[in-house]
Amino acid sequence: MSLPDLSLARAAIAACRQRPGGLCVLTGAGMSAESGIATFRDALTGYWARFDPAELASVAGFRADPARVWRWYAERREGVRRAQPNAGHRALAAFEARHPGALVLVTQNVDDLHQRAGHAAVLRLHGDILDEQWLGPCAKRQAGGPACDPAQAQRGDPPRCEACGNLVRPGVVWFGESLPIAALARAEQAAADCAVMLVVGTSGAVWPAAGLAEHAARHGAQVVIVNPAPSEIDDQAHWLLRGTAAEVLPRLLEAP
Ligand code: APR
């Protein structure tokens, strides 16, 4: 990583410390890699190098084999619960604590490491792996009554509603599903409003999240990318910092 790029990126970030929403941060799976959570597209260790996303991260895949999909997510959840925020997560949270309101954090990650590092507000584009939802509409709700609570479902792989048999699914956004509208709209606004867009640990392979860097650049922001390897959105970067989240973010965000 060239030190001049690091110091120029640092200066650009330092310049927006006092500005509300001056720094918009987008994170991906690489942000949590040094916490022991696998990425998706890493050639050897990535989930999609070992499993078929159509089978494990789609409604059709879940319907085809609910038990297998549920168990796979249960294993990932255990991994998330065991994991701890790394120095990169902590550096972002410390920056936010020093400069309240300057940073808007958007993540594609379904883990809770940003929240555990201390961020109160995180725009989650791809859901929450620790959350549980009904696969289909709740029959009681449709009959005008209160919706059944997934947490009260009859346990099993996956749990199911005793009343109507509805299955419980993990609260993540699967391929072919829409992102949460409010979170995406706020992320796009934050990208348009920021002075610096800091992109950490994403391959830029999945839209619309991958479009946020270009959206920010089109609105005049400077784009900083932190990634040890090339990504599909490197052409949007003003500064490309070739290193890991836990190595680079503490140096990039440390107090002057
Ligand atoms: N620090 C920073 N970046 C890293 C690190 C690290 N320690 N380790 C790996 N990376 C980079 C990789 O080089 C890669 O570019 O993180 C990126 C991870 O890319 P993906 O595995 O494609 O993850 P992501 O971009 O978050 O995927 C987007 O795809 O499968 C879906 O819904 C899932 O949210 C996910 C989305």
C-alpha cells in the first residue's frame, strides 16, 4: 500500500470529521474476515467456493431442503456468536465516538460485529443472520388477528408455526429478493451527501450495494477503497489502499 495514498486518504477523511454525514462507509464480508468469518467469494475459503448459493441462499433452495439450509445458517450463527469485532471494526466505532454524526455506516454483512464494536446505527442492506422471520405470510395475521411470533415457533430444523405450519427462515436477504427499501434509500442518500465514501472489504459483485461507490463519486465524493485484492469497483477509487481492514483502518482513521 503506498503511504502517499494512505496519507492523502487520511487527510480527506480528516477534512470531513466536523461535517454531518461527511463520511459514508460501506462494508462487505472482508470487514469481518479477520474476526474469523468467511467471505463469500474468496477462491478457497469463500462460502460460494464451497457451496451453491442457489441451494443455500434462495427461497427456492430453502423450500427444496429446509432442514439443510436451516442447519447451515445455524452453523454460521454460531460462528458469528463466537466471533469478536476486529481492529477495523473498533477503529470505525472509535472514529464515530470521536466525531458524532460525521459517519454513516452501511453494511452488506449479516453479522452484528459493527453493533458489538459500538455503532448504534448501522444501515443493514442484506439483513441480520441472528434474526428469525416467517417464510410465508402469517395465517392468523391474514385472518385479522395478531401475527404469530417466530421466536415462539415449535423448535425443529427449521422451526415451524404450530398453528399453520409456516416455516421460520433466517432474517437475511436471499438472492432474487429485494433489499429493505428504507435502508437502501438512506444508504443512497448518504452516498450522495458524503464528502468521502470509504469502501471496505467488498468484491463489488452484488448490486445495488456495489453501485453506492459510483453514486457517491457522481455526486462529487472522493472514494477510498480498502481491500487486499482487486475488486469490481476499483475504477471508482480515488485512493486504493491494498491492505486488510484490521491493518489499514486503524491507521486511516486514527486521531491526528
Ligand atoms: N480486509 C479487507 N478486505 C478483505 C479481507 C480483509 N481482511 N479479506 C478479504 N477481503 C476482500 C476480498 O478481497 C473481497 O474483495 O473482501 C471481499 C469479499 O468479497 P465477497 O466475498 O464477494 O463479499 P461481499 O462483497 O460482501 O459480498 C456481497 O454477496 O453473497 C452475497 O449477500 C452476500 O453480502 C454478500 C454479498
